[in-house]
Amino acid sequence: MDLQLIFFILLSAMAIAGALGVILSKSPVNSVLSLIVTFVAISGHYLLLNAQFLAVVNLIVYAGAIMVLFLFVIMLMNLNADIEPQKRNWLKYAGVLSGGMLLFVIVAALRDASMPSLQPEATEIGLIKNLGKTLFSKYVVPFEIASVLFLSAMIGAVVIGKKD
């Protein structure tokens, strides 16, 4: 078997196991940790697609910053099963029904889909060098507008957070 196919199968199994861990875990902290495993597997898929920049950004932004934020919020919420209101039976049935309908729609959409080859052509679309060239040549004005917007947002956050 090809090494790329082996990595694809392992990363896919890791992503599916992490996603199932998010859904099936009773503890919110374990769900967040399973979500981190899923993000790491998705970053591995980005690496297989020769998109190193997306892989690194996915790890830093999602698996790093956003998951730390999720864990922080979960720890602050102090979730106890004793004070959690009990769900009604009709709400559980509605969840199962809507999940079944979603599964039906996904199966119907994927039934006619074609699977592309796992051997992509030798492209360098996802490389940081090509992304930088495109960003600073074709999209330089939107990039500069976004940087001014982010700078003004940072200045606003400092002004709002500053004590009198």
C-alpha cells in the first residue's frame, strides 16, 4: 500500500474517533479534548493535501486558541448534573428525528458524489510562498484594509479595557 494512503486511513480513523468522542462523551472537558484530536487529524489531512499553511493555522487557531477558550468557559460554567434541568421525552424524540433526517440528507447527497483520486497532481497551490505572492500581488488592497481594521480593533480593545 502507498504511504500516503496509509496516512489518510489513519488520520481519517483518528478524525472519526475524535468526532464520535465529542458527541458521545458525557463530560464536556472530554468532549473538548476529543475535538482537539479531531482538529489535529484534520491538520494532518491538510498536510497530505500539500497545504502546510492551512495545517499550521488550523493547529494554532483552532486546536490552540479556541479550544483553550472552550475549556476556560466550561471550567467557569461549573456544570453539575444535580442542578441541570431534566430534558423532556419529546425533546429527545425530536433530536433523534432531526438527526435521522440529517443523516438521510447526507446519504442522499453523497450517493451521487464521485470520489476523486487520492493521487493528486503535483501542485503547489497550498504552499505559503504561493499564498504570499497571491496575497501581496492580486489581493493587496483587501489585505491592507483588513490589517487597518484589525489594528483599529486592537486599539479599541485597549481603550475599552483601560482603567480610568
